[in-house]
Amino acid sequence: MLLEALYFVFFLALSLLFYYRSKYPLHVLFFASLLFIAYLQWCAILLLLGNAFFAFYWGRLISTSAKHKQVLFVLGLSILLFELVIFKVLLLEDGAWRGSATPTLMLTLGLSFYALQHMAYLFDIKIGRIKPEEKAGYYILSAAYFPKLLCGPVITYQNAKKALFSAPIFKLENLVSGANRFAFGAFKKLVLADRLAPMSAAVFEGSYPLHGFTALFGGLLFTLQVYFDFSGYIDMALGISRMFGINLPENFALPLRATSITHFWRRWHITLMQWLSAYVYYPFSYYFRKSALWSAFFGIVLTLFFSAFWHGIGLTFLLWGVCHMLYLSIELLAQHRQIKIPKALGWFLTLVTVSFANVFFRAADLQVVYKLTTDIFSFNTFWPHNWLAGFVAVIGKGGELNDLFNCALAALLVLLFLLFEGKLNAKANSDKFSVSWLFSFLLLIAVLGVFSDGEQFIYARF
């Protein structure tokens, strides 16, 4: 992984050099994006180009057909959804969620993210919100743009057009703030997420019975892992984009400080929720507009169902979606009846319920789900009688000295980070050059980063 990281830094430096010195910067960005994909899996280029050309020309067909606009839109949307279902099924059969870089996974790099852009593009043309793009190269670049390809953020074509296609102006502060943000994201991924990964895996991949608290704590560990992993990627993507003078939308806003599930979803994977709100929730809830309560309820069900499907076809993802449907429905009824709880209690319940739902999200299959939920709801054995053997040794993978040291170090780093996260985020977004900031994070990454057996980005598996 270290060698791959050095290759990428070299690739990024060359891309920036040619981008700012070339008369045709968009051409540089286009070929850099294709080169990035080819390095990972050259066949993935064919799938990406095929999807982009289809959406580009189908959008023009929808725009020029007044009589059959609705039929063409439904047909185009069905083709994109059918393709997504087929590849999700293949990914499920390949076991890509278990972490292996399967051929299907490598072929479908970024598919879930650029498929949303294509669907939104066809919908926006159908309702007259935008006009179809006249240049195929522009549209393909908006889908292939390499910083956002693997894990987002999710953006619509009109937003991509505003961000990508303005003339680049070299500014030193863009390079500085971009480098700050990139180092911040790399720290979250290599130092925090990848240190939490073996602790989380010890709970979800063990075959022995667990105490309920230990099993539920595994859900919390995974929640922290996926947050640092995913938000770390987003920080790196936004940092790289800023170096190119491109501003992509934020995707997280301190979600672990949310005091309700509704609040949580406004802060977690923001661009996906914005997409779901615009293209699933509001269009479908419109049909039930006579009743505000039922409109909101059906909107929640459809939105979370689509979100579960977007993450994966397996029943584990569906159960994860059902959990959040129930959470949001309960909050909707509580709000309707004007029931309020203290913020501190709301924060605690939000963290616990999100962690419980993530047990389904992380579980490899229903057998693991059954085992862990049985452990959690075995109230007689919920609390470990021997905390060293029933809790510490489990997440420490048996209690080896190196593993226990990793657990203690991870706990300390995570607690310190979460305490000062707001200030750290503000500093990472600053365009003021700080040698101490950059040096500190690079030093922490070099000393504490997990390079030898670190995991791939979690959301790249979707």
C-alpha cells in the first residue's frame, strides 16, 4: 500500500503540472482520469464509457421527443437500474463485501456513484430542469473525474459542470488548503480507520459466542471505522480537487454528534441524501400529499429502501434499511405528537441505534446477523462477568500484547480526535499555510499509519 501511495503522489504531481501548464486543461484531466482507472482495472473504462455514452445520447433522445418523453425516460431509467441490479448480484455472489478485490468489483469501480449521476441527468432533462449537454467529452469527464470516482461525493451533472468546466486559475492557497485536506483525510484513513479494522473484524468474523455488550460494541467499532474510512476518502478527494481549483460539495458534518436519527442523516453522506431527497423522496411523497404524515412515511420507506438497494442486494443491507425506516418513522410520530427528549439522551440513543443497525450492514450473511443479534438480546449475558476475557481479549484478538497496544492506541487517538474534531476540520479547510500542521499529520501518518495490511476503502466496494 505504501508503494501504491507513492505512485499516486507522483501521478498527482504530474497531473497538476500538466493541468496548469497546458492550453487544454480539461483534456489533461480527462486523460488523467482514464489513466487512473486503467491502473486499477482497464476493463472498468469500457463500462464507464458505455454508461456515459448511453446517458449522453439517451438524454438527447428524451429532449427531442415531445410525445414519448415519459416512455423514453422510464425505459432509460429501467436499463440503468437493471444494470445496477445485475452487477450488485454478481458482487454479492463474488463476496466482494468481505474485502477481496474480485474481478467484478474491479470492473464496476465507481458504478454505483456515476449511475446516480446518469439517472439524475435523464430525470432533469425529462422535467426540463436542464438542457442536454452538447459535448460528449464534457459529460464523460463529469462521470470519470478520478478524485470522486470510487467513493463520491455524489454530484449531479449540472453541479459537476459548474465545478469542472471553468477556466483553471493557479492559486497557491488552493495547493496549500488542498494538501492540508488531503493529509487530514489520509490520517483518518491510515491511522484511525485501519487501526479500528482488526478490532471490528474480531467481533464480526469470530465464531464463538459473545456477550451482548461486546457484540453491540462491535457495531460501534464498525460505525467509527466506516466513518473515518469514508470521510477520510472524501477529505482526500476534496483536497485533490481543491489543488485543481475545483470545489466539490461536503459530504459529512460531524455526524457522530447528531442528537437524532433525522439529524444524523442530515450530517452523514450528505450528497447521497440530497440526491435521494430530490429524486426519490419528494417525487414519490408528492402522490400522498393530501396527508402530510403519510406522505412523509411513504417517502421515508421508499428512500431507505432505495438506499439499502444502492449499498447492496443482500438481505443484510435490507435489514439495515428497515432499521432506519423504523427509527425515522418513530421519530416522525414523536415529532407529530410533540414528544421531546433531552439532547444528551438523544445523542446516546442515536449512537446506540446507528451502531445496532450497522451490525446488519457489516455482517457478511444472515448467519452472522443471527449470531450477533442473539448475543445482543441475551440479556442474562449482556454484561461480561470477566471484562478482560469477555471484552478486552475479544476486541484485542485474543489478548496478544501487540493487539492490546493497538486497541489502547486506537482508543486514545479516536477519543482525542472526536473531542477536537470541529477545530481540526476548520484547520483542515484553512487556506493558510501551516508547516507545523502539515508536518504533524505527515509524521503521525508515517509513524502510526497502517501500511502493510491496511484495507481498501469500504465504500469502493459498493
